[in-house]
Amino acid sequence: MNLSGQSTIQTQNAVFNNTINTFPSSSERATGTKRGSAEDVRFREFIAARAVRSASFDAAERGDPPKCLADTRIAVQDSLIAWRSNSKAGPVRLISGWAGTGKTTIAQTMAEYWEQQGQLAGSFFFSRSSKEKSRVDCVCDTILHQFLQTFGVDVDVGHLYGRGITWTVLFGVLVSTSRSLPLPVVIVIDGLDECSNTNHQATFLRQIIESLDRLGSSFKFLISCRPERHLENVFNQFTHQLGPSYRIYLGQSPEDHGDIQTFFRVSFDRICQDRRDDGAMSITDGPWPSRKQLGALVDRASGQFIFAATVVEFVDDENEDPVEMLNLVLEQRTSSFEAIDQLYLVILKRVGMTLDKSDKSLERRQLMQNLIMHVNYEPSSSLAIADFWFEKEVTINILVKHLRALLIRPTDADSQNSQNVIQFRHKSFHDFFVRPSASHDSHPFSLAEMNPVPKFFFSLRRYAGIAASLPGSDDPHCLSL
């Protein structure tokens, strides 16, 4: 497939060499098929082969994705439920907000709710940590595969053979089957800004909006993304079509701050109960954290749920005293960094202090940076990372454990899943890591400040084809020799 230089995004012409995926000539095509016929089965198998199953809201590869805590985000959830059921409401709702404000959490929660109600047509959760999920060319195939699986409708596939599955084709199928659906139904697209090519992001979004008239009020889209300029420009071009209230902006409302306070309170109560029972928590006078400490944390979060979640992960270290760990976070009073960046610095410095206690402190510190660089460009299993850097897997696992507030590591239960890789907990840590050294908020843990020798080694193996294909190859912060 070639996307460059095209004004629209199309999948490659569907011609294959195997029996299942070879389309018949026009003279052989049926004008219509019923579910269960040989032609229908072949078409569904073709779509299933192209679908990115790990991009679905309920994909096993996503593990236990974040969902809204009870009694949080109530207003947002209620407004989205009302929007779906209102035939006069616009066809698109945009969840907008900067990193860590809870966009994916809300998208996940609503996708689960609508699926339970039989009102979800399909979902695609973009992720820059995955090659397949950071591209747009299989989104339509994935949505169509989910739609056919969920509703089991009869589809006239004769006109689809030999054509790429574009939004026009997908919408044609949806409209032709709409009479048998519990209308309206919703398609959830999360993290569009995590597609690796910004031009494709804008073209993809424009295609959806330009095709909405064909759907009427039968189908709606919930889209979440950062308010990046190139995406904002597309939305602004279609304000008249989307309506005045299509956007839900996260991170600024009093409800956001109240929800973060609830999250902190519930999480710290759990930590208190668990850690006091095992004797790992120092005794404090009065409630912990204090009202003043809790207020300071909520203020620093500034509407970023990722700040709150990272603080909780850092404090809830089974090998450390939670009171001491929280004090480390609260001691950082002044900095040129945003609160989340300052928190990342605190965590990395703390891990560095822990590594300094080992016999090979310098080697371990360097390996920590190598591990972060590797995961940034090629999320991999601990075994693959260990083999790449000629280290023992147990050493990598120890480092991942120290960095648990920043990295997601595979669980034993998922160890048989080949897609289960170590990756960043949140894209904001990628932003923190690749920050140029010339910026006003540069730091010693950035990629730009790394020892050039391991950078050269990693780049050499990467471009020589020894390393796996990296999803960050289109990233403007890609390593340079």
C-alpha cells in the first residue's frame, strides 16, 4: 500500500495468491449473497485476516485497560449516554485533552457500556507502541470485522470484491444493514494522535467527517485525541456539520479535580489497609495523607489523571515505605518542569539511588537508560531485551520492577501471549524521554543526554535489520547516528 501523495487513504487492491483471499473476476461476482454462503464466508475470512484484533476495546493484548473509577466522570458519561440516544444530536463527540487527562479511560468505559447495551458497532484504540495499531490503513477492515461479528447481519458482498475497504465502502455496508440494528450505534476511535504519521491522521479524520452525511442519525462516532494543531484544523473546517457542542474538553473542569481527589482518596485508603497489615508502613498521626497533602497532590495534578495514577504506582512499592515515598513526591516544590515531568524525575532519581547500592552501580544505571531507550523505540519482552543487550533476563526483570511506575511489565498469567511486551505506561513518558537537550526543560535522563556509545550500538543493529521493525521509525525523534 502506498499512502504518500494521495489525498485519500485507501487500502491496497485486494489481490492475493492463496485460495481464501483471491477475489473472483467481475464475471464471477454475485450480485448479492446470504450469510453462510461460500462467497460470504470467503469475504468474512478476508476481512478477519486484515483486522487488527489487538486494537479492539476488549482485546486480550490490552490486559486490564483503565476504566473510570466508581463515582468519577459521572457528568461526562451521562452526557455521552444522552448524546447516543438523541437522534437530533450531532454524529460526532470529540474527547479532547492533553496527555494524562483520561481520554482513553473514558473511551474504554463507554465502549464497555455500549457493548453491554448492544449499541457498539466497533472500536479501534490506536497505540504508538504497536506497529499495527499506529497505522490507519486497517481501521476500516477492523471496524467492519467487529461489526459483522457483533450483529451477524447478511451482507451483499458482490460489490465489495476487488475493492479496498475504505470509509465509503464501510459506510455503504453499515447503511445497507441499519434496519436490523438497535439504532443509533457507536464507533469508538481512541488516541488518533498516536498514529505514527500526522498527515495520515488528518486525512483519516477528514474522510470520516466528509462521509457522515451518508449515515444520517443511525451511526455515531466517539473520537478521542490530543488537541494537536493539524487535527484541530480539520475539526474547525467542519464546525457547521459537527455542531456547536461536539467537543468535551478534559482537565479544566471542577469535576476533573474532584474526580482526581476521589481517585487519590480511594487509592491511599487501599494502600493504608494493605501496607499497615503487613507492617511495611510507618505509623502516622491522623489520616494519611493529610488534607493538606491531598490538596497539594490534586493541585499539582492539574486535571491529569496520569499524574495521580503514577504517584499511586510509585508510592505503592512493596519494598518501600509509602509515607517516605509520598514525602519524596511532595518535597519537590519548585521546578521549571510540569508536575508530571517533575514526578518522572523523582522516580528516576530514586531508582538511581537504589541502583547505587549494588556492586555494579554504573553498569546498572547505564542499563536502565538502555532499557528505557529500547522500550521507547521497540517495546519488547524482557527476554528479547536481555538478548539484545547481552544481559541476563533476571537483570532486566529487576530493573523493570524498579521502574514499575513508568513501565508496564507482562504478568505471569499472560506470559504465553506473544504480543505481551514491556512498554511505557503512558505516552507522556515518551515525550519526557525524547525532549531535546536544547529545550528549557531538558534533563539528564533524556535521550539527547545519553551516552552516545549505546545509542550508536542500538542504531547500528536497528538499521542493519538485526533488531525488529520499530514502530517509531516515522517518529521525528528517531535516533540519529
